[in-house]
Amino acid sequence: QVQLVESGGGLVQPGGSLRLSCETSGFSFGSYAMYWYRQAPKKAREMVASISSDGGRPGYADSVRGRFLISRDNAKSTVFLEMNNLNEDDTARYLCNVFAFTSSGGQDYWGQGTQVTVSS
């Protein structure tokens, strides 16, 4: 079955950096765009970054553009999110997402998320 497992979150001071990873399995990773979302308490889920199947077309939310970098390793079925110059507004649970087709049809898949807390 499809699995997405995020890691790399933690507590970081303002101005710091973190690198998140999302290891995937159960679908043809190299055929699909991948997405990073974040969910903060009492806020709507926000898409922060996307990347095309070949990695050639990254996209970013205005709130993170210039600070976050999305990348992927198709050989390892893994997508990354490098986060720099973090601030307290970046505090959220970060989730990996794909809409993929399997023998069961097409649907959205989500990981369990990894918590990022930015605090002094």
C-alpha cells in the first residue's frame, strides 16, 4: 500500500534551519508531482511547496518563497523540504502529499506529518 513517512522536524530557534524528508513507497514515485503542506492550530492547511515529477518545476507559497527549497530523489522515492531563516509563523505540522493512481484507483495520500516548532 501507499506509505508516506515524514521526518526531520523538531524545535529550532528563529533564524534556524531544518531539513524535512518524506520517504515513500507503494506507488510509482517518479511519475507524480509531490507536495508539502503545513497545518498550524486553528489555521487552514496550507500548501507550502510543490515539485514536478522530474523535479524541474518547483513552486512555493508566497510565505516561504526564498526561504524554503523543495527537492526530490527519484532513485530513493524521497522528497525533501529544506527550510531556512525560520520564524515563529512557520510553526506547524508539516505533511507530505501525493495524488497517485494504484490498482485501487486515484486518490490523495498523506503522511502522518512531522512537527516543526520555531521558538526562542
